[in-house]
Amino acid sequence: MCKCIENTTQLASKKLVTEVEKGSTVSEWINKGSFENKGLSLSGGPSKISMPFIIKYIRKKVNGEPEKRETTAHTYIYLSFCPFCGEKYN
């Protein structure tokens, strides 16, 4: 099992923290970096990156007119291979 997610997280975090600390004074770090769409496998497998898939549409009212607001539906697609090195997830 590859460690690409962990390694990339560390590298990106180090770079961004350095950039932020150059331009501002940080009182307290809440989260020094993580992938937003990472899922933890409860079956003991590796963490996987997921890609959100979103559609937006306008519903029809009962009288047939379109609603004024957009409706959003979404799901997540989990990758079968590491996006960094191409190794297949178990």
C-alpha cells in the first residue's frame, strides 16, 4: 500500500504553512492541512480520495412553473487507483 496521500499531505501542509507564516501572524493553528475529500475505509484498507460529483437543476412546481431556486444533488466517487502513483487500492 502506497503512502502517497500521507506524503503529499505533509509536503503541501509544510509549503502552505510556510507561505501563511511569511505574510501573517498566526495565533493558533486549527488544522495544518488535510485532503477535503478523503474517506477512511472501515474494513482496514487504505484511505481513499473521493471526488464529489454534483448536478444542479430547477424543479417544477405543482402548477408546472419552474421554481426560483436551484436544487443540488451530489454523490462521491471513490477512486480505485492512487491519483499520485497509480497503485491499485485493495
